[in-house]
Amino acid sequence: MDRLEMDFTNAKMLRQKAEELLKEKQQKENLSMKENDAEKLLHELQVHQIELEMQNEELRQAYETAETALKKYTMLFDLSPMGYFTLDQEGAICELNFRGAEILGERRFSLIDSNFKLFVSENSKPVFNNFFRKVYTSNAKESCEVLLGYDQKILCSVYIEGVVTGEDQKCLLSVVDISKFSLQNKA
């Protein structure tokens, strides 16, 4: 009935009706666009959530791999039958394993920051000092045999190999007690 009541010759009325129809059409389109935008946003959020879950799984696996490697390293380092030491350029002990502490006859954590040279017998200090200097100047693996001891007490005869690491300039030492072999050779 609106059409019957409407006068198509009246430009003002025609324009008003066209604007109303356009407004209704735009509202329907806006509602449809808002629904599409919401669907797109929901899709993007779901994809992002799955990406995060995948990254989380990858991080969990990397953490487990790192934990396994740490356990292996700890067992290899701490429980090795050979003494391992990390020394700074002055000879201070930065790290050592249980066997290293046993060779020096002290508790492991009480040896941290102690100077390794204090445990080298007076007779062997020139040999050790020469070895230690060569390790830092040659940038190659060096070795020596010395007697460990302090306060006139000989601990043991050891074979030492050392090398300096790259950037941090730490000296890595492996120390093997050769007292049994030295005694057998002398007998």
C-alpha cells in the first residue's frame, strides 16, 4: 500500500523513500559484514591458538632434550674416574668434579676459588708453572706430570692435560692419578 500512497512525481517524497531503503540495505550489509568480520577474527584466533600449542609442544620437547643432555653431562663430568678442573688465567679453580676434589683431598665446594697451584708440591711447581704458561701461549693441548701436595705432605703423582677454551680463556684440565703406575715403575 505504500506504493499506492506514494506519489512518484513528488521528488522530495521519492528521495526520502530512497534514503530509507538505502539505509535499510546498508544496515543489512553491515550486519552481514560484521558477521563475516567476526568469523574471520574467530578463524584467525583459532589458527593462532593452534600455532601457539604447536610451539609449546616444540618447547616442551626441547626442554626434555636439554634435561636429558644435562643429566648425561652431569654424570659424565661429576662421576668421571678422572679429575676435571676449570681454572682461570690466575690458576683459581672455577669448577671441578668429585674425583678432582678427591685427588686434592678436600671437599668439592670448598675448593672453588682456591688456586690450583697451592696443591702442587714445591718440587713440581716449576714444571706446573711452565706447563700452565705454555697452555695459554700455545693455544694447544699441553701435558705434564707433577706431584700434588701441600705442607710437606705429598698427595699423589698425577698426569695433567690442559687446553684453553676460546672466548672465556678458561683452562680445562684433566688430572689422572698415576701414583700406582709410578710406584710400579720404581719397584
